[in-house]
Amino acid sequence: MKTLVLVEHDNACVKDATLHTVTAAAALGEVHLLVAGQGCAAVADEAAKIAGVAKVHLADDAAYAHQLPENVAPLVVALMADHEAFLASATTTGKNIAPRVAALLDVMQISDIIAVDGPDSFTRPIYAGNAIAKVKTSDKKLVITVRGTAFDKAAASGGSGTVETVPGTGDSGIASFVGAEIAASERPELTSARVIVSGGRGVGSGENYHKIIDPLADKLGAATGASRAAVDAGFVPNDYQVGQTGKIVAPDVYIAVGISGAIQHLAGMKDSKTIIAINKDEDAPIFQVADIGLVGDLFQIVPELTAKL
Amino acid sequence: MKILVPVKRVLDYNLKPRVKADGSGIDLANVKQSMNPFDEIAVEEAIRLKEKGIATEVIAVSIGEAKSQETLRTALAMGADRAILVTHDGVAEPLAVAKLLKAIADEEQPGLIILGKQAIDDDSNQTGQMLAALLGWAQGTFASKVEVSGETVNVTREVDGGLETVALKLPAIVTTDLRLNEPRYASLPNIMKAKSKPLATKAPGDYGVDMTPRLTTLNVSEPPKRQAGIKVASVDELVTKLKALGVAA
Ligand SMILES: Cc1cc2nc3c(=O)[nH]c(=O)nc-3n(C[C@H](O)[C@H](O)[C@H](O)COP(=O)(O)OP(=O)(O)OC[C@H]3O[C@@H](n4cnc5c(N)ncnc54)[C@H](O)[C@@H]3O)c2cc1C
Ligand SMILES: Nc1ncnc2c1ncn2[C@@H]1O[C@H](COP(=O)(O)O)[C@@H](O)[C@H]1O
């Protein structure tokens, strides 16, 4: 089968999420990519080098500059005349666009897959990962979002896909981009970091977060994350949230500091290789999943740990 | 303008789901079910828009078994004006739900439809986007701020990199994220009042929507369990462990 993967990018570079999704697509058949953006020819060239990619469809138009689903979905639908499966990463961009495509194709989307079991069957977590469902679709075309942590990255180089320019499908005229506040950070991205230090309500304040969590993350070259409670309380911005309704992560090492371990938080990090928990409450549920636990006051433990590393 | 708010009855978020022994699904017999938390946020936002004089009427809609009435009564007690229940036993997939909601939107002509970003049972995160596609409307998903002015709604969205704002022509779809607002609790007098608010009961056939699922669930199982590990007694021991893991020099 011919698959079409939505390339996630910022009009300059391909994002890592795409590499995971390419691996899922390759399990289904021939991999074609779609680069929709503005001034994004370099992205298409980079995408064509991803291992296993046969073809890159490049749609370069002002209408696609900000990945507005009202504009991108009709473009995907047009290309789906010639493809059997559409795959997007289960990121905020993919989740925004893919269901819109599915409805236009009259197809039930299969969200957040963690395995490809066959040409029409897939595994996906439900109930915050407390249950794993195997599903089979009867739809003629597939629309799928892919959980990145469940698939290895395809190699970013070694491929020799061809780039083909495709005509745009215009601007819907019903939605426009106003602005964005995208935090620039020197740290690794949460979803691809090897080590993550996350702070919860126990950290107490934004000021404490930066005084306690940041230096430890600096020492470990880690990304920084948070629980919902820490985000809601304004310690850190929304893009730090790990969990069922935030980001799904699976680093080699996840260090949870002052996080109790609610099921919604565990849903986002329990596939980490090693979980380390620091909490003053020895009965905190986080210790039920932690490989290594240290009971005590984070305000003493974390600075001491940072100093000794 | 009218605002439509679809609300789903789901296993209460405080409860841990039990996988049925025969692998057919989750055991929902005799367990507490409540309004999907994101839908509470949607109801709250709609009521606030009414309190600001922007909305004239808030209509809550649910598709599900007869007991979904309770969920609709909760929405009415929070402040919705009336409710529509489309009774359906068995699976209602997002695509079918979106088709029903489209038919209801065609009838009611709302200016805004506010949904939750995801139902915490199936974790699909699709219905709002699908509904937007079927109606040909703009969508502001994962909203943390909604500002209506004239013929436009500005929606600030929680995205992976931070925040993004889009301007949408009305009528439009909004899906809620956690930080949009803090839903109110219904007061006792309002719970009493809600009992006499209008609640219409319909069937999918009334809207000509085929509910046959496209997906078959082959099996539902428990995820592999993580074993609790060890506790270390001191920071020094933790440093040793981190070194052994190769993350510290
Ligand atoms: C619809 C919905 C979606 C949700 N989605 C998410 C999600 O995606 N991600 C998420 O994280 N949550 C999510 N939640 C919230 C979740 O249920 C919990 O409320 C949240 O994870 C709790 O955060 P916390 O562990 O930081 O806070 P708490 O549960 O308050 O825990 C704080 C911990 O800090 C410890 N502590 C306090 N002081 C110290 C100290 N000095 N030293 C050491 N330890 C200390 C305490 O012992 C406690 O264990 C969601 C909830 C709902 C209803
Ligand atoms: N059966 C239903 N009845 C009413 N609203 C629903 C139903 N299913 C989904 N929704 C709405 O769609 C949102 C997203 O659900 P989902 O796409 O299933 O994750 C929910 O938060 C509800 O607002």
C-alpha cells in the first residue's frame, strides 16, 4: 500500500516526530511524504533523505505557512486519491489535522497507535494507558496518528526520495494565524530527550522550580517537564506538561521530583526505561512505578544531588 | 448566538479502569460515571459567554445510553438552558458522533460549538476536528483562551511548543484544554432547577445517521505492569545509581 506521512516542520527543518512516524508507515507499505509549508523547499530536500522514503510531495504556499488544518486537510484529501493510508504524528499538529482529513474521507481515524499488527489492525492505548486495545478497521483508507515513543526513528539520511511539487488547494478564508509564543530553549526537546527532570506541585513555585529543577537538569543535560498541577499553578508553561493529556515521553531516565504519581501523569511517562522518584511521602503512588526511590525533602535532596554530580 | 456543548458520560477520572477478564473491554457495571472533565470545561466556557451577554442560549448534547441523562442534568445544573439526548447503546465512534452533531447543528444553527479536546475513556481526540470538517467550519483546538468579538473568535491554543493564537470566522468549533477555566460546581438550588429544564430525547435514526462502527475491537488487555523498584537511603547512593546508568559522569 502507498502511505502518505505528514512531515512536521517549522519551514526550516524536519522535526524528529516525523522520523518515528515514517517507521510506522514503512510497516504498512511504500512511504511518501507531504511537506506543506511556506518557503519550505529545504525541508523537502531534507525529508527526501530520510531512509526508506520514495517520494516527497512539496506544497509551498502561504496558505500552509502555519499548518492551519482548514487549509492543509483539503490538500491531504486531494493527495489521498492516490494513497491508501495517511499517517501523522500524535503531536498537537498531527492531532489538529488528521481527524479533519478522516472526516472528509469518511473514515474513522485510529488515534495514537503504538503498534502496526497488520494492514488493517493496530494497537492503541485507551483509558490513559490503563488498557491496551487491538482494533481492526473496515474502512477502505486508513487515517492514523502515531505515538512517537512506540516506534524507533527512521534514519535521517541514506534515503533518495524524489521531490515533486504539488499544486496548493488554496486558502479556506475562514481561519488565520494571529501569533505564537513559542519558548526558545537550549535544552533538549521533551519528547526526544534521553533524560528528563520533572517537577510537580511539591516544588512549590516557579521560582523554586528554576532554583531546584533547572540546575539538576543542566548537570544531566536533561529536558525539563512538569505535572499538570505544576503547570496549572503557573510554575512553568503548558508545554512542560507530561501525561495523558500532555506530552508522552519515554526517556532512558525520568526523574520525578515532588510528583505524587496520579494515573494521568503516569500515562505520560511510565514507558521510561528507568524512573527515579524523589518525594517526601513514602506512600506516594509514584514509588509503585519507580525503579529507584528516595524518600525525603526535595529542597535538601535535589541541591545536594546537583552538587555531587 | 446559541452555543452547542457536546458532553460525554465516561468512567469517573478518579477511578482506575478494570479490564474485563474476557478481553472484550472495560468493566463499566456499577462504577461511577461522570461528565468527561474536558466537557465540564466546555460547559463552563459556554455559560461564561452567556453571562457576558455574548451567547443567548446554551444547549448541551449527549450521545449514549439513557443514563447519559444524568450527565446532561449536570450540564443543566451548571447553567445550560436545555439538553438533547440521542440515545444509543453500544459504541458511538467519534465519526458517528460528529455526524449526529452536524445534523443537530444544522437544525439549531449555533454560532459556536465547544467540545472537550478528548474523552478520557477512548482518548481519541477527534470529534471536534471531525465535526469542523463536516460543517466546513474553522476549528480552534486545545483552547486555553477564547475571545469572541463580532463575527470572529480568537482562540489561544496549547501547542507542543507553547501557545498559538488563531482568528476564526464564526460559526466555529472550539475544543477545550485544561487551562481554559475552572468549572463551577452546581449549587443545590440549581440542581433542583435543572430537573425542570427541557431535555429532548432522540434516536440516531431521527437524524439519519448510521451508527455501525468502522473499528472492531479485537481485544482489550492490561498493559505490562511495572514492578516497584528499590529505595535508596541517601543522595550518595542515588549518585552511584545515576553513574551506573551512564547519565552522570
Ligand atoms: C482530565 C484530566 C487530565 C489530566 N491530565 C494530566 C496530565 O496530562 N498530566 C498530569 O501530570 N496530570 C494530569 N491530571 C492531573 C492529575 O490527576 C494530578 O492532579 C496531577 O498529576 C498532580 O500533580 P502533582 O503530582 O504535581 O501534585 P500532587 O498530587 O499534589 O503531589 C505533590 C507531591 O509532592 C510531594 N511533596 C510535597 N512537598 C515535598 C517536598 N518538600 N519534598 C518532596 N516531596 C514533596 C507530595 O508528597 C506529593 O506526593 C489530569 C487530571 C484530569 C482530571
Ligand atoms: N458520545 C458523545 N456524546 C457527546 N459528546 C461527545 C461524545 N463523544 C465525544 N464527544 C465530544 O467530543 C469530545 C472529544 O471526544 P473524543 O474525540 O472521543 O476524544 C468530547 O470531549 C465531547 O465534547
